[in-house]
Amino acid sequence: MSKAKLTVLSNGSLKVEGDFEIVDKNGNNYDLGGRELVSLCRCGLSSNKPFCDGSHRNHFEHQAEAFDLPPKK
């Protein structure tokens, strides 16, 4: 498997692909059923959080364009 890659999609979810795991606040793993690609909700409307179910359509706008963060303090 390839290393994890997170893609911020315009007007949509966070696409996560590669070799990764997703854990809850207690450190418990989500069973991803062998998937190497999932989409995570950014809009808060999904009924399947933290995963995207497409509920953001026509309700969420964000143009994903990379930028540099300021230096760490």
C-alpha cells in the first residue's frame, strides 16, 4: 500500500487514500472493511459521520486551494 494521502475536495469531503487508519476519540479503530479510500465529512450534514454520504450537495461551499501556513510558534 502507498502512504496516506489526504485530498481536500472543493465543495465536498476529505478524500483519504493509501495506508491509514481512522480512530475515534478513545483510540478505537473504525472497521473500514478493507477499504484503501474513504471520504470524510467536512460539512457536518452526513448521517454517517465521520464518513461522507453526499449530504453536502448544494449546502456546502469551499474552494480547496493550497496555501502555506505561517511558521510554527
